[in-house]
Amino acid sequence: MSAARYDQYVNPLVERYASQEMSWIFSPQNKFQTWRRLWVALAEAEAEVGLPISEAQLEELRTHVTDINFEVAERYERQLRHDVMAHIYAYGEQCPSARSILHLGATSAFVGDNTELIQMRDALCLVRRRLVNVMEALAQFATQYRDPGHPGLHPLATGAADHRRAPRRAVAPGPGPRS
């Protein structure tokens, strides 16, 4: 199986409309390497507070953050019917000396919820960056094509301005107040 199939989130709407950057944010590769980054951060924090976690175990975890063994994880998931446990076992196969400290004291929500928050933050940062770029382009466009004779009014919009000069028609009085 090609590792490239894990580089994009698969959905008909994503395939049609999402940018590569946005698709990457929600891709399986990014999702599961974020799980692994969280597991490394958890193990580092646990080592800091005195749990018996060696630097060699931490280094072994760090070494395999991005090289996810998807086929192994998929095999475990078919067997266990639990995505987090499947990836714990798969990561444990790559990091045998760190297997015993992997996900220590955590719940599935630790990796699942935090990863989704990270993905949402990254996606919103991407949207923000692109919106700022659009706003900048619109501001440049408006500056370039403004009509100095009509501040805030584009020359093509003169028809819109004409209605202000046209005489107002009298409005026929409606029926009086209802009793």
C-alpha cells in the first residue's frame, strides 16, 4: 500500500474543494503523527515528575513519530476494534523498549480530543491567513480603482449614485390607523 494515500483526508467534498494544505491537516498521516507527538510529550512530562522513564525510551519514541506503520495499525484495528489501542500496539512494535510507558495514565480522549483541537487550530490559522490575504487583495483593488471625484464610489457605480439626484415621488397616504 502506498504511504501517499495517508497524506490526504479522503472525502468527496475534500477531493473537489479543499486545498492540499487543508487536506493535509486532516489527513491520517498528520492525525496519527500528532497522536505520537502527544504520547512523546506525555512521556516527557511523566519523566520530568519522576516516573521511571529513560532518555533512551524517549528517544526511541521520538525516532518513530512520523514513520507510522499503517498496515500494522490496520491489522490491530481489525482485531481490537479500537483505533487508539491499535496505534498504541503498532507504535509499541516500533518502540519495543518504550512499549510499557506508551499512553501511560492517559485515556483515548487524551489523543483523540487534543488532536482534533490541534487540527481545528491549524485549520483556522490557515483560513485566517487566507482571509487576510483576500482582504489585502481587495484593499489593493479598491485603492487602484477608486474614483477621486466620488470618494468611496466606483466610476461604474454611477447609476447607483443617480438615484440620489432623482426627484422623490410623493407617496400616497395609506389608510389611517386601524380602530
